[in-house]
Amino acid sequence: MPLFSKSRKAPLSLNTLSNALKTHGSKTLSPEEVNAKSIDVSVINQIGIPPDSIEAVAYDPIQSLLAVSTKNNDVRVYGQINVEVVFEFNLKHPITFLKFVKGVYLLCGSPGSGLTILSLHSKQILGKALFPGTVTATESDPALDWLILGLANGSLLFFDIDRNNLTPFRIDNLQKRVLPKEKMSPVVSIEWHPRDIGTLLVAYNQCAVVYSLVSAEVKSVLVYELTKQNRAFEYSTHIANGGKKKIFGSQKMVRPSVVEAHFHPNGLHAVTIHGDNSIVFWDLEGGVILEARTLFETLIHKEGPPLEIPEVFNPIVTAKWVCGEDPENTKLLISGGDPSSTNLIHVLDFGYTLKYSLTSHETQGKFYATPQNGQRKVPIDFYLKPENTLEFIRIIQPITENGSPYFHCGHNPSYLLLVSNLGRIYFVHFADNAGGQGSSDLGTTVLPTSMSLINPPLSFIDVRQVVRLDWYSIMSSRASSGGGYKVAPLLHGGAPASLANFPKPIGQNDSTRNIMITGHENGLVRFIDVTKGEQLGTESIVQVGLRESLYDYDNPKNLRVLHVSCSFQNRQLLVGLATGEVVICKFGKFKNTGNGSSAAHRDYSSCPMQHTNGSALILDISSRISGTITQSASFAPVFLLRLDPSEQISVLKMSDAGFAAVAYKSGRLVVCDISRGPAVIFNLANVREHLVSITGNCYITTLEFAILEYGEDGYSSLMLLVGTNCGGNLLYFKITPMGNGGFEVTFADKSAHLNHRSSDGGDVEASKLLQLIPIESQFGLSAVANQERFNQLASGMPIPGLVVTISDRDIRVIKTPKTKLAHKVYDDSCLKAAVVSYKDKGVMLAVLVKTGFLKLVSLPALLEIASIKLPKETFLKLQESIQSGLANDSNLLASGEMYLRLSQTEFVCASAYEKLRFKGNADTDRLFNPDLIIPPRPAGSTLSWAKGQIRYCSVDDLAMLIAGPNRKAPKTEESKLAHNISPEANPQNSYGGYNPKPVGRLQLPSKQQQQQQQQLGSAYEQPRRRGTGANQGYGLGQQGFMKSIQNGLQSAEETFNDYANSASQTFTEGFEDQKKSFYSSALQSKFGF
């Protein structure tokens, strides 16, 4: 061995030697056996969505999953509680449409980037494909293998999702077929018939076409034309010409362009939405107009007084035809079309559809002109946005809870998910008894964690470690008061990854939970348990809606939550608003006073005064408590702290000892005794009174309550530690009891200029203290004040302590009041710091710096133990937020877990762990559940069968027709999984109530039913293939049937249902005999065989 070997340790610096000398004689709190090479950082989770970035959404009611795509070229799939999987793409164009198919596939596509097929089972990409042309419309069915692509040239292509290839089946421009003289038109919209997989509704600019895939025939042509005799002619001409008059000649006819076309849920009627805001209802038998109307005018296709030309024109953007539990009970939802407002969804509530066979066209037109259940508006509370910014709803996605994926998820929806043109997302409670948005927090509905950060927009966020017992005691109190029963998650799908699949952080503490505290712009506060892998139920989120109880001064901006601090131990909450007011909330079961319905428009003049101290006063607002917070035990606003005149809050702190401190940007400091009052026990006009040598606008930037021995007192005191800007100054205040049972606050001492090396170019006001961390000097445990230690103060037990001060460049360890034990300067700015316990053998100070390193340093000497680099991808994502300053709001917990802030509403959760103790592979949340079966498709009415409007076409028939006889065999595991949950593989499943008989229909005695079945049976013929005319079907003795219908009961469909049940088996067997010859002729015409 050489005499002199190269030392592996860095040489000691002057600063290190200085710290060693200063801390000589002080007990070392950090462990000595830490192996720096064994510690690494791993990404555990990603939380949040980029603000204003939503491009597309999709919902699967069977798997109960929600998918969203963002402008950042990623797709996020959400399930129950904190279940979330993020798929990131390297694409030039954002994904503009998402579709769940067959339970296991998620289709992601855009006209510029093509199609990507994701597996919800393996969470991998199954295939990619480029579109053979510009795609203008798409359509899929939740139980079929096909994606229909509508192109700019008007043709339709069919993509085989299960086999990942484009089929040879193609339909040319149908508008050109029915209107050969019109210009070529792109496909505007496509919709599958809700009860016949062999029929499509295809919309073009000039018409909509009902097309039969089985017979290759156009069944109906829907052309909406207006002449000078029609009421809407001048109005529609004005809109079509862009408000300009035609110079040469005059128009004799106008054909408003089609925007969308939708089937009625029973498939017998359709609606077309036009560019002039016309809403036209059609009888598909013959393509007869039943009613043409706008949102406010009816019978516009008839003769009469012309419509008024509007000064303001807001076009209809989109529409959805949804139904109740009985699909005959329908509503039409319309976004746009209202000249006065864009924050509305108009609802035409038609109620139960009239009997098709017994109702004339005129009566059906009146039905659509005057909805039975009226017409109403669903208001949307748009979020705050810049002035002169137009916002409107461009996507309406129904959310149903009955497990039916049909009718485009519009089967008895409970909620509406709305996406605006600004990329914002809104949720609206939608039910028969709900006409508006309801409460500010959707009542007791729990959103996915990431979704909750953007709905409503986030204005404050913090992550804290909370004692498990304190958190669960709040949960149990809510459950015992009814909260657990009433709270329900929006989604139920997926399963969180097991905690065993994640590396344990170096400071793992099973007695704590990670609670994310969020404040929002409409007075909403949420507490979300984000402890990865330990989600135990719906009560992992507590929502506190304050909007219904507070006064907004006629400006919604005033209810923005800018600061939140909570004592979970004492169940006390402070909420700082944009007005400078502080809401004091206490936990309990409060009654709804009934006075809060208009609280937002009533000031506080009638609220009694609780306490006052100078310009600070506390009002009792318990009489205003209202809203969903009264439904179970929760934090409720009982008092309001305000200043006269008002001032902006800089920081506030609610301690576990029952005291609160609020600091203002004017330099003011207010201290309140919350537990024994509340009362204002201290009101310091300006902190500069104790910092006379400081220049600039000095105010408080950080607060902490600690229980420590101050100096050589010989006993411990409750201390308020105050950190300021203007060079970083530390002030000590003592909170001591008085003879009358109250408490007083007295100034003790100060330590100035703790951050004289600011990274902000010498900006005095920006040079500030970021954190104050009090610890015991014996073992390094936290010295933050809590109720247990506060109650023991009377015993006089001294607790020697240290205060670690954190600024952007300086870290110091101070023995109270002024003895500086150690000092460390970072060239790269510090973001956050925390004291981390290591295997119960000591503590270290973990420091996250802007260059992407996690530094572990000893206490109290501040000697570097390890320097761990963040994962490269994570650090690259963090760059933008470092530049903007948002990264300063990241969180570093005592466990070694980090919540790194990427944007206003995005976090990455990472963890420092020991590689030697973790040898597994981290897994992601599970999305696909193979036990959830897709229910059978809704059946067509027997009247439609009888009239030939629906032709029998099975799933296998459609596959043979579209893909041909040479379709590839399935190769992936997903193909098998998709088949196993399909309706075809589970014929034992009944339709299960998706097509119930409406209340009020006549029920026949069984004997009478049998007699009618015998009469109908004599008219039955063996089905046989006939010609391919548009209105011809299988021979069912239609004349005899129709005679029976006219002479039977008023409920014709019931009679046919009874008949069809007895004859279905014979019908199917007869039809199967015809399949072989049918396919040979069909395939020859389609593929040229």
C-alpha cells in the first residue's frame, strides 16, 4: 500500500472549519453510517393537469374510467380516489379525440398525428396508424371493433381496432349520391344507430343521410331547405351570407349548413343542428320534417311573420340527445345559440316520446315545439378569466352511473362534464330534480385528485404530514355524522398500485399521512390524502365550501383562497381570502341556518362583534353557515377576522397549541387565541418597530410556533418565530399567560441579516427567510408547538432547542436567541428544506436546490453527507417552473418525499430511498377490470322491425361485411380480454333494466297475452331475402301486422314485444339459413371478389 493515498473526501473549506469550531461541544444529531452511494431518488406519482389545457375527454361507464388529453401531448386516465395513469406522446399535434372501446382499448387520435391504440390492461401502445386523408369526423361503438373515419372528401373508412389495420370497406361521398349538383362536402358528423349496428347517420354540409350498411342503400335523406314563404328564410339567408346582402339577384332558396346530426334514442327520429341555429326534427321514415325551430322560435319552416334578424349571433356549438332510465324519456342538451350568454346549457325536456304508430306528423311536430317538461337553462359558473375573453362550451360529455355505455353515455346521466374553448373543464350535477350547477363543490361528489386541482382553478396548495390518528379521527367524525354515507366518488374504476411496489422513503413514518391542502378561487378548500398506495375509501377527501356562507362584495374574485393553515390536532382552520379577510373555521356538525342562500349578496353588517383590538376585529358569522358543509361534520366558518381598513395577507399560521398568527404585506402582525376565544391578543402595526435599522418595505414572510427554552431561562416557553424579508431577519415573541386566564404576546429578541447574499441580484425586499424549522437539540426531534407540550408548560420542563433558518442562499443553525452554530451558503438557490429522520438513528437536513440535487447535510454542523441528483426527465420538467418561480412552492417532507411543482396545477411526487432496501419494480395503478361485462345492446322496437326500418345484423355479420372473409386472426391478449367481456360472449346477461317499460303503460293479463300471441303467430312468415329498396325489409306480413296494430291496444309496441319474444327463435333460425348466400352477394359488390 502506498505511503500516501489520494483522499476520496473533499478538502475542508474555511466555512466547514468555522462550523466545526462553532459546534464543538454540541451533540451531533446526524447518523454517521449513512452510505451516500446507496441513496437515490425515484418518481412515485404525478398529480394534477396543466391549467387550461384540456383538448378532449372520454368516459367509460362500465369500467368507470375518465380519460382526458391535454395540449402537452399526453393522455391521463383516472379512476377511483387517486388512481391515475399518464401516457406521454412525442407528437407534433395534440390529441383531439379519445374513445373507449370494448373495455380494454383507448383510442387516441388527431387529424395531424394519426391514431394510437392504448391498452388499459398492459398500459402499453398496441398500435399506431396514419390516416389516409384529412379526418373530419369519427365514430365508434363501445362494444364493436370498428372506428369509422369521416374524411374531408366525404368518404367513410373503417378501421379494425382489434386487428390494428384499415379495412378495405369504404363508402363514397353520400351527399354526392343524393345531391349530385352540390359541391363536395366533408363529413361533418357520424353516428351509429342506437338500436341497429347496421345503420349510420352521416351528416354533410348540405344534408344528412341515413345509410344501411347491410343493404348498401340510402334509407333517408334529410335536406333542410327554406324558401321565401318560410318564416326563417330572411333570417337564415342573413346568417348564410355573413350579414351581407347579395348584390346581384336575390336568393329563392337557402339551405342552412349542417353542424351535427343525432338519432333519437329510439332510432325513429333524428335532429339536425344547422349553422343558422336551426334545430330540425325529422321522421326518418320518408325524411319528413316534424319541426324546425331555434331555441326561442318555433315553426320557422312554416309560413308566417319572418324571424327578427339578431344583432348578436352566438352559434350552436354542440348538442347531445340524452335519455332517462327509460330511453323514451329524452332531453336535448344544447350549447350555444343564445345571443345573450354563452355560459348556459339549454335543455329541451321532451319527457316521454309519443307513440310513434298512433301519432301524426303534426302532433309529433308540436311535441318537439313545446317540450312536455318545459325548457330550462343550466347555468355554468365560468372561472375567472381575462377581460374581453370569449368562453363557451364546446364539448358536452354525459357521465352516467348505471353502467350503460350506449346512447353515447347519455343513458340517464347524473353529471355533465363540460369542456370550454379555453381548455377548461366544468362539472354540472344533472338529474331530473337539478336544474343548475348546485353548490360550489358539487355537493358530496369527490373528483379524482388531479381533476380537483383544476376544478375550480387552484389558488393555493400545500402538502403536509399529518398524524394518522388526527386525520382518521376527522374521518370517523364525518362518517358517524353521515358524511361517509353521503360522500361518493365520481369514478369507481381501477385499483391503486400496492404500497409494496414502491420504495420506502428514507424517513418513512407509518404514523403520518401526506395531506394535500388546496384552496380555490370560489371559496373552496380541499384536504386530500395523497399517501401513495394507501387509499382506503372515498373519505380520503374533505371538501369545505365557503362560498354559500361568505359575502363576495359583488365580485367573485374576492372569494379566491390565497392562504390556508390547519391544525388537524385541534380541528381548527384558517382561510385567507383575496380581500385580506381571514375565515376562522371550527370542526363540528352545524345546522343549516337557512340564511345562507343569499349570503354572497348580504354584507356582514348584521353579524355581531366577537372581539376587537385596534384595527383588527373578529365577527361572529355562524348565522350564515349554509351549503353542503352542514350535511355532515366538517370545518364550518364560524368567525371572520378582518382589518379596518383591509390589508393584503402575506402569510398566516394556525398552530396546534390553539393560537393563530396572521401577517400582512404592510408589515402588520396579528396574533389570535382561537381555542379560548377567539380573541385578538396582539396587533403590531409594523414589524419594523423592532427592526429600526432595516430599510425598504419590510414584512413577514414565514411564521412558526415552537415550544423551546429561550436562552438561559431554565424553562420552556411558547414562542412565535417570525421571519421577514429585507435581508432575512428573525424575531422572537413569547406568548405567556396572564392573571385573568388570557394570554399576552411580548417581543423577546431579534437576529438580523440572516440572508445578506440574495440570489435576486441584491433586491433587498426579495432577500427573505423562506422557512423556520425549530428542533430539539437533544435528539433533533421537531419542536413545533402542539397541544400536548403546551399543556405541559406549567411543569417548567426546559426543552433546549435550535432554530434552522432557510433562505434562498443561506442556511443557518441558531441556538436561541442569537448564537449562530453553523452557516452554509449555496451557490445554487435553495427551494425547500426539511429535517429527515434516518432509521431512527439520527436526523439530517434535506435541502432541495435549483440545480436538481437533493443535498443531505448534518446537524448542527451542516456538513454535506450526500448529494443525489433528481431523475433527468423530472428535472427537465422542473426547468420551466424554476424559471417562473413556481418551483419555490414545492414541498419537501420529513419522510424524504418531495412534491415538485411543475406548473400552477401539476406536481411530481418523488422519494429519496435506499437502493439496498428496495429491489422491486415500481408498478402503476391498475385500470382494466376483466370482471366487468358490457351489457347487451338496446333492442329496436318491434314496430321498426315490422316496418323494415331495422334489419337483423349480428356482430359477426357486421365483421364479415366490413373486414371480409380474410380478416386476420386475433393475436394480442387484449383481443381475448375484449371478447370475454363482450355481450356476445355473455349471452346469459339480460338487458338488465336498460329498456324498462314506462310507468303508466297498460299491463295485459297473461291469458289475454297468449290469445294475442296466437293471433299474431298466424301472420308470421319464414323470413326471406328481398330486394334492396330503401324501405324494404324481411317479409313479416306487414299488412296483417299493421291491421292488428290499428285495432289493438294503444300501446302497439307492447303487443309486438310479446309477439317478438315468442317468434324470435324461429326468426333467427330462418335468417341464419340465408346468411351464406347473402354474404356472397354482398362481398362481391363491396370488395370486387
